[in-house]
Amino acid sequence: MFTVGFVQFRPVRRDVAANVAAVERLLAGVRADLLVLPELANSGYLYAAPADLAPYAEPGDGSGPFLAALRRLAGQTGGVIVAGFAERGGEGLYNSAAAVDAGGVLQVYRKTHLFADEKLLFLPGDTGFRTFEHRGAAIGMMVCFDWHFPEAARTLALAGSQIIAHPSNLVMPYCQTAMVTRSLENRVFSITCNRYGTEELDGNPLTFTGASQILDTLGRRLAQAPVEGDYVATAKIDPALADNKRINARNDLFADRRPELYA
């Protein structure tokens, strides 16, 4: 069996050290093969311009304070931690997710579908959707608003992902329900880790919806957090169940696809 989980919390804007401390506190005594943190867990969400966010961004090679801390924490939890972070790239900033274990950064994914004013802060992601392996499980990453584009989860599933790690800062009320369909239509496990709380910029508040969740390959909730409050949950799964795309004796979810008619 493979233990997966999420760490719902409220990242503090402009305070990487406070966010590391919060994750350290929440992960005390937690052991899991895969844990997912929210989107932009190092920096918080609302910034007026890239120059305001840049001091809290870091490269994706693990040399910055946030990813270095995740490497240390992954050693304590005994697995991989997937977390959203503000990434400083050569051309600008990216809204990214990193998969980190005790040995370092395994993979960085840059958010493909930027939401609303994120387009004023970040460059559009250029990594595409890829799968990495950990202890025999195939894991893919997408970030928050990627859920609204079924091609994101489908591309990961077609690439062999058994589990989708989904760091999020959700503000619309639909995602947690829509991810039931994403898991069901691809027969994959998914872990949506959302933040909670409210941030305000120039008098405009933005409230996040919490309710992080773990779904199985039939879209059933194995765990869910409340809308508000710090919350850590884990569940034991068998990733190999995601390899079975058969719906009944005559239908296979992937074998029955007709991509020649989808163009």
C-alpha cells in the first residue's frame, strides 16, 4: 500500500520563514509516501506586480530556502512532498509545483493555465504535463486552475500517471466537485490540496475555499478537510488500481478513445 495525504494551511504573504514553520508544525510525526501542499505555499497569493513577488520567489533547483526546507521535511516524512511555489526562472516568474524528496528536487511543473491576475505576475508554464515515479507509483502534477481544462488530467493519465498531485489556491466553488469527474473519467487517484483564509490587495479581498480532498479512481472521497482551518489527512491507496481502465466487459476507457475524431 501507498500512503498519500494533504497539508491544508494558510500561507502568509511575504513571509517564507513563517510558511516553512507552519508546514514543519503540521508535519510533526506525519509519515507518508506522498504529501501535497497548496499552491504558492512559499509566498502567499496576492501581489501587485512581479517585482513585489520576486523577493519571495526562488529557483527550482532546490537552492532556495523553501525547497531546501521541503527536502529536509521529506526526509522526516519518508516520502515525496509536492508543493506549489513561486519560481524564479531565467526569463521571469512562474507559478510552479515541485516534487521534492530527501535527495532533492525530482521534478518541477510550471502552471499551464494561469488564472485571472496571475497573468500579470507569471509567465505561462512551458514544462508540459509529465509523470515521475516514486516507490513504483506514477505521479503527475497540475496546479489549481488546470482543473478547468480536462486536457490537463487526461494528458497526465495518458502519460501513465496513477496519482495526480494538485496544489491549489481555489476561489471558485466548483473544483472539489469537478475533480470527482477528473478522477472518474481518467480512473486516477487525485489529491487536491487547497489553502483557506482571505488575502486582500488594494482593498479587494480574495477568499479561498479550503476543503482539500483525496479521491480514488471512482471519484470517491477518501478524506476531506473543512473549508476553514489547518488540516492534515492521509489515506492508504493501491496505485495499481489506476492501471485498470476497464469499465465493463466491452468497454475500456482508453482503448475506446477515438482521437482521430477529436481534432
